[in-house]
Amino acid sequence: MRKKTSGHVAVKGYQLVGKRQTRFAAMAALLACLLWAGPVTPPALAAGPRIAALGDSLTAGYGLPADEAFPAQLEKALAARGRQATIVNFGVSGDTTAGGLARLGQVLAMRPDGVILELGANDMLRGQDPESARAGLEAVMKRLSEAGIPVLVCGMRAARNFGADYAAEFDAVYPELAKKYDALLYPFFLDGVAGRPDLTQPDGLHPTARGVAEVVARILPTAEAFLDRIDRTKAQNP
């Protein structure tokens, strides 16, 4: 929009003095400005579904720039395959399943078309009873199911130093809940990255940017299937 100067508006070589211009002349000046500037194009709407990534530090991108975190890298990888989506990062470092449940209202307020759920690692690292992780995850998935929002569950595996019984009980939480709530399952979020010093930060737990890229490359087929499910859900519930 052109800036007004004191006392006049310049339009294609003419000056219309404020006190003497008629209503018709003012309208003509405005029309001339619009025509000179060309058509007004509304801002483009974000293409594809809006997806919330609800998770802990593995989603938040601990130790990484925002554009190297999992949601950002996955969004770019999908775009490179011609699949448009907006993935909003709802990751909070240190969050347990209970913490994710407490923040679920923020996710629902966004009215997402789908949710990528990555929680439970901190429950396990704190040695919490696997039933605690199950309860938190199930509460989240139940509310999302009631809202008709498709979910992609990212599984986690217990560290083996907790013992075989603990590991078996914890690891079973994800496939069992995915089946119960008809959610897509990616069995182990850190598949191909866990235990690899070249893909993890010095703490041995969090992926580097290259580690996140490896996670994204492995989860990509499941993420594309998730977009297909979202499309079907939206078609059934226009």
C-alpha cells in the first residue's frame, strides 16, 4: 500500500490535494493504485494435513537447531517425495507419558489432522513401572481416538540392564495399545541409531542431526502410510 505524503497522494503523475479532491477522484485514485500494483493475492494456505508431534526430547530435538529436529526433518523428507504436510513440534525434553497427557489439551486446541506420539523413554529411564507408561499412553490414545484423530505410535524399547522381565513388559506396551486403538505402529523410534556413537550425541542417548536423518529415513514409509490414513479419515468425515 502506498504511503500518504503530507497533503497529497501521487498516482501516475497526478496530484490530488486532500482538501480539493472529490469523492469520485478519491475512488479513482484508489482504483488506479490497485491496478498499478496488480492483483492482490491472498497468502497461500499450508498444503497437506496438519500433524502434531507429541513427544519428549527425541521429538523436541535436544541439542539440535530447530530445523534439524525430527518433525522438521520428517516434513522436509515427505516434501521431497511430493507429500505435503505441516508437522508441529510438541516435544518437551524430559517429558514422561504423564507429562504428555498433561499437555494434550494444547495439541487438541490445534485441531490436528493426525498425531505422531513418541513418549515413554523417560518413564523407562526413571525405572517407572511399565504399567505407569501404559496408563499414560493409553489415556492419550483414548482421547485422540474419541476425537477421531489418527495416531502414529512410535515405540520404545527398554534398556536391557533393567532385566528381561521389565524389558518384555515395557516393550509390549506399544504394539498392544496400537492394536487396541487401531493406530499405526513404528516399532522402535531409535531403530538403526541406538548404540551407534557415530549417530548419537556424547550422552549416548540423543541422536545427532545425522542420527535424526537416519530415524527419518527408516520411518518414512510408515509416515507416508500415515498420511494415506489421514486422507481416508478426512474423506470419510468431511
